[in-house]
Amino acid sequence: METYPGSPPRRVLIGILTAIAAALACLALAGLGRGPAPAGAHGAMAPRADAKAGGAAIRLHDRMRKLWEDHVVWTRLAIVSFASDNPDLQPTLHRLLRNQADIGDAIKPYYGNAAGERLTDLLKEHINGAVQVLVAAKSGDQQQFDQAKAAWYANGRRIADFLHRANPRNWGRHEMRAMMREHLDQTLAEAADRLAGRYRADIRDYGAITRHILEMADTLSSGIVAQFPGRFG
């Protein structure tokens, strides 16, 4: 587990992440930065479950939503603790990492233990990569920050590609990469606004993050049901 220095140069971190948030806002206004969203990926919420699929599909749908909502809840709590230098940061990160194992466990019944463990490893890299981005920003070393950010986004693409390989018919590579990219972009904006003290914007960021992660959870659960219809009859 990462440890953190006692007195971070907060103004350096705020400056870097604020610049990122501004850049992301400009991209959003200009309609740039991402390709067109795949149908159903970022629009209206996916249906709760196919009524024909029965209770098993509904339970999977609800479990996926709970796991991925926990993912953004504990991420937010970690950002808040980091921004305020709260002493609960380490246990909060520990709980966040446990969530990644829970998500990996959720796919084991369909893709096997090895695939579940691989997803857990990738998601833990995702969390630790976010920590590296923040720590690099604290150091004031722009090159280190850029490298950490690039590594974090590369991990996001690996997660997306892993999901695509597991279920290529229902989880397109472009769709998975776009959803992961949006999750990372939103998390960076949330951190920047929180650290800069823009709390109303920070709250709006979190609302958008929650809506998007639930769409992502629905895409994953619907894809599993479509791939294994015999398991949900």
C-alpha cells in the first residue's frame, strides 16, 4: 500500500489537476476527445433486466450495480480524504481495493477463476495507478505526473480489452474503451474540483460519475445474460 508524505505542496497538485479539469471541460464543449458513443453505451439507462430472463438476471443486474456503485463511492471517499489530509486515507484505500476483488469474484461463475483474478489484478492496478497520479502531482514533477497519467490510461485500455476478449459479441472494443476513458476523465475532473475547493462542481461531477458507472454496470450484466442465456432461463 502506498504511503503519503506529511506536508504535500497542495498548490502544485491543485494547479495540475485544475488544468486537467479545464482541458476536459473544453473537450466536452467542443465534442472532442472521444469518438461517438456507441448505441446504448452512454445514453438512456439500460433496462433493469429482460423479463424473460427471470430472477437470476435481476440478481446479477442488481449485484453489478452495487459493486460498481461501491467502486465510485469508495473512490470519492478516498479523494475527499486525500484532499483534506484525513487520517482515514489508508483504511479507505484498503476498502477500495477490496471492492476490486469483489468485482473480479462476480465474473468467476461465467468466465472462470483465472479470468476473475485477472480482472481483480487489472482493477487493483487501476486504483494504485490513480494513487500514483496524485503522488506524482504532489511531487511537482511534471514529467513524473505525465508518465503516471499515461500509465493509468493505458491500464484503462487493458481493462477494456480484457472485457472485450471475454465477450466480443456484446462488449465491443470501442464501446469498452470509451466507457473506461469516460470513467477516468470524470474521476480526474472530480479530483481537480475537490482539491480546488469547487465543491458545487465536485458534487455535480460525482452525480455524473454515478450515472455513468450504473450505465456501465448495466452494459456488463446485460452482456453476460446475452452471452449465457441458458444460465438465466
